[in-house]
Amino acid sequence: MNRVISKSGNRAIADSADKPAELDRPITGVPDSPITRFIRDVWLVCRKDLLIEARTREILYTTIFFAVACVLVFAFGFVREGRPVQDAAAGILWISIAFSGTLALGRAFERERQGETLRALLIAPIERPALYLGKLLGILILLAAVEALVVPLVALMFQAALFDHAALMLGLLIAGTVGFAAVGTLFAAMLVRARSRDVMLPVLLYPITVPVIIAGVRGTAALLMPEADEPMARAWLSMLVFFDVVFLTLALWTFEPVMTE
Amino acid sequence: MIVDFEQLQFVEVTRTFGRRRALNRVSLTANAGTITALLGHNGAGKSTLLSIAATLLEPTAGSIRYGDHEARTAGSALRSQIGMLGHDLYLYSELSAAENLRFFAKIYRLDRIERRIDAALQRAGLSERRDDQVAGFSRGMRQRLALERALIHEPRLLLLDEPFTGLDEAAREALRARLGGARAAGAIVLLTTHDTAAIESLTDAAVSLVEGQLQ
Amino acid sequence: MKKLFVPITVLAALMFAYAPFMILNAPYESTMGLVQKIFYFHAACGMAMFAAAFVSGIGSAAFLFGRKPSADRMAVAGAELTSIIGLIVLVTGPLWARKAWGVWWQWDARLTSTLVMWMIFNAYLLLRRYGGPGSDRLAAAVALFGMANVPFVYWSVNVWRTLHPKTSVIPSLQPGMRGPFWFCVAAFLLLFTVLLALRTELEKRRQQLDELYLAVEGD
């Protein structure tokens, strides 16, 4: 056999015919219950996404910038004589979240398309719903970071007292973002191999998340009124939570059949 | 649930995409400890066959048996015995070599993860580059890493799509050796290629696909 | 089913021929006058539209979880009919609204949820057309989500504002109006059934054609 020096100069390559004796067919780690396994898988996928994002911060920065740009553009549309039109703040906030959320979803799954890593995940022994939830969690954390910036920005630019009823406001934001992202993650995942996926995602997502937008905007507007209508905001919050439960369940249910061709 | 099997069987498998028939009543059997080559031109249906074997695609007709199991009933446990290396390598370019391996090792619920990673990196000749991002690797380095990633859980069924493409002679030799090792350990290896020279004296069986049909 | 095609079509045609007479003889509504008579077609179409959407949603669920091609054919047919009948609803509605309320459009529960549902099924058709291979599964998921969505849209806009006559207007219809109304509903539902069956049959023929094509070129 010729002596081969590979490009990396590492002669270990030529010895690869022998497997290290101590590593026989691998046994899996301590067997745990399906639920522990499920949660662990969700966390593994999410952590991987966050790790990648922490490296490049590409989606984070571009989404934040886009959200800010959205707010600005809408501001020019809705500010009259230097003062914001009433109720504009609520609408602008949620529209910016929806637009930037769609963008983030598209980018996150575009990343999985390169190297076809989504296929590798589908071949792996994780339950498909765990894959879905892992991705969803990653998106939610990203959007939380974006909203942490956009909400104060809107409060500032539109003199909107968004922090007066912080608990309810936070509840609306969380419930609304979860609803939006739950549907969005499913659609973005299923469109990964489809044609025209860039335009298909908003086309499919916006009509279905109309209730989220309505509830989010009306709930926020209720809180921004001179005498905040808390019961109203709470009613909208409960609708959002109900929406989240229904659509999360539906998404978990349909993820497997939709991802298998 | 531990799922294992000694044989992969395709029984009259057909797969159509609208008007295009990618596979036409394909039947083949591959046993543990063998390497089977799927030959054929582009578009002959080789990748489709691999995707079906990997449980990514469902057949339009026919069935696939993994020993006594079927994909639909065996569930996710079956997938822990399947390893695949596609043309796109399935690597995260923003993560380092070690991180890629670690992620998949954890997904496959392996034990002694760090030792396996070390051994895999050594086999790939990437021990010194273990903490470098894959984005900076050459094609050859990525392929070596991708192969180790596909093999890290030592699957029973190993599916490789055109693994010899773009490799230099040293790398081919290494790959041949690696596959020989896998065969010795009892794996069922199914690889596609249109380069018959590369697989000379390596394979135990070769089947040819022409327009979705076995010749 | 096929044997009934012609008789049902004939029946539906006759009913449509007769409908204008019934409508003409129906009593005038006190406030809106002649314009109110659009209601007979508009509301009947609304019912047919929801029937179509329902069929599409159920078919999509059966296709996603049961993998039956016949379910998918029904889903497509239903979606196309939702789109077409929906168009009729969304055109006749504003025509009526303009005269009755003075505005072309109002953001109330019924209108908004109808519009959103119409858009969802248009999105379904767009996806099937432009989504490439495998889009039948994806579209089925969209239809399913769309169906689940409608009550939410309805509820949320309802809480927000309401101007549209509530559903309760039907039981409170004047006796003279009930006859023509249910007659029109029956006519439209018959028409809907015929169109659905025809479209499903067309889809089946198309798939058979694909299979023949494959059979010829394959062996």
C-alpha cells in the first residue's frame, strides 16, 4: 500500500480501517421516560438554534432593524401634525411584530435548507412534534428579543403608555407572539421544500393569524385608552390563550403528516 | 424500545410524483454485513430509493421492511438505526466540527459522547480543527466530517448518496476503508454512485436503476 | 351519484328559473324596499359557501391523516367552489350594503370572517398551483387551519363591532319571505352539490389520466 499523505498531513486517515476496539455498537444513555426524552429533544434543537444565532446574530440584528424600519414607515403614515393618530400605536406595534416575525421565520428555515440539515433532523430519532417545538421555542426567544426593543420604541415614539399595565401588556405580547409563531413555524417548516416559498409564507400566514392581530391590537388599545379598560384587555387575552391552545395542538398534530412526503 | 434488524427489504416499491414515475416496482434485499451499490444515471431514481429507505418519503405502492419492522409502525426508534449522508452533507456551517458531532451524538442519545467525538475527529483527520467553524472547511474536510457525523451512532443501515463525488484519491481510499469497517461491524450499506471504478472490489452486490426500474 | 347528475341539474335549473317569480311575489321589506331582495341569493350563497368550505376542511383532514386521494379531490373541489361562491357573496353583499346602510363595506364579524375565509381558500389554491410538488399535503394543512380559524375570526370581530344583521334575522323573517328564502337556499345547495360532484369527477379523471400516462410510458 502506498504511503499516502493527505492534504492535512494527518496520517490517521490511513488507519481508519480499524475501529477503536472499545467502541462497539453504541448503547444509548440511561433509558429515561418518553416525556423526559421529549423535553430533552426539544431543548437540544432549541439550544442548537440559539447557539448558531449567538455565533452570527444575523437573524437577530436584521429582524430588529426591520422591525424598527417598519415602525418608522408606519409612523410617517399615521402621524399628523407631529402628533400620532389615536390608537395608531397599538396597530403599529402588532403589525411590526407580524411583519418582522414573518421575516425571522423565513430566515430561520432558510438556514435549515442550506446543508439540508432539516432532513438530517427528520431522519434522527427525535419525535417530529419535539422538532417542531424546539424550532418554535427558538423563534419565540428571538422574537422576545426583538419585542424587547420594539415595544419601548413604540411607547416612546407614540407617547403610548404601554408600561402602565405591564402585566397585562406582557401577557398580550406573549400570548400573541406564541399564537403567531405557532402557526408560522408549521407553515415555514412545511414550505422549506416548496416553490415560491418566500411569498407563500405571508400569503398563508396572515389570513390565519388575523384573530391574533385583532386581539393583540384591540387588547393593547384597550390598555392605552385614557381610562384603561382592563376587563376588555383581559377578555382579549383569554381569547389569545384559547387560540394558542387550539392552534398549538393542531400544529403538533399535523406536523408529522405534513413533513412526510 | 430498541429496534434492530438484519435485513432491508424493498418489495415491489413504486413511487410516483404526479406524472413522473421515479421508481417502478423495485424489489431488492440487502443483508447485514454487505455493501450494495446502486448504479444509474442522474434521474434514474437512486436518490428517491435512498429517501424511501431513510423514511423521508413514503412509497406510492409496495412496502419496505426493516427486518420484521415497517417504518410506520416502528416509529422514531427505527430512525436511530439509520444513518444517511446526502449530497448536501447535513452540517451546520456556523457550528464547529466538534459541536456538529456533539449535537448529533446527543440527538442519537449516545453514551461517552466526548470520547466518540474525539475518535470521530481523529478518523476524519480533523482533530486540530475541532473548534473551527465548518464554514471555513474545504470540501474534502467537510465530506470527511459529514461521513463521521453519519456514522457516529454506528447505524445498522447506512445510506450514502454519491459519496465518492469530488474526493481525491486519498480521501477515496479512506472512505473505502471506512465503509469496509462498517461492513465488518455488520452494517447494511447502500450507496449510490455513477462512478463504477470507485467501488470496484468494495461492493458485494450492485444493482442498476434505469428510469426507475431495476435491471 | 353519476346517474343523478342530470336529474339534479335539471331540477336546479328549473328552480333557478322559478326563483325570480317567487322573489318578486315576496313581500317588500319595510325599511329597505326592493334592494332587500338581493338577500335571497346573497344569504343562500353564503350558506353554500360555508358548505363548500366545510367540505374542503373535512376532506383536507381526511387526506392528511388518512392519505386517501378521494379526500384530496373533494378538498380541491370544495376550495374552488368556496372561492367562486365566495366571490358572489362578497359582490352581492356590498351591492346590498351600499343601498341598505350607505356604505360599501363594514368591518363587522360576518363580513370580516367571510372575507378572511375566502382569502384562506384562495391561498390554498395559490399554494396548490404555485407550490410545486407535494403542495397538496401542505395545502391540506392550510385548509385545516383555515377551518379552525373561522370561529376565532368571527368571535373576535363580533366583540369588536357589529352592524350586520345577526343570524337571528332568519327565524324572524316575515312568513311571506321564508318560502322564497328556503327555496333559494335549496336551489343553491343543489347547484353546489352538482358542481362539487362534477369537479371531484374531473379531478378523478385527471388522476386516472396521470396513471394511464405512467402505464403507457413505464413498461
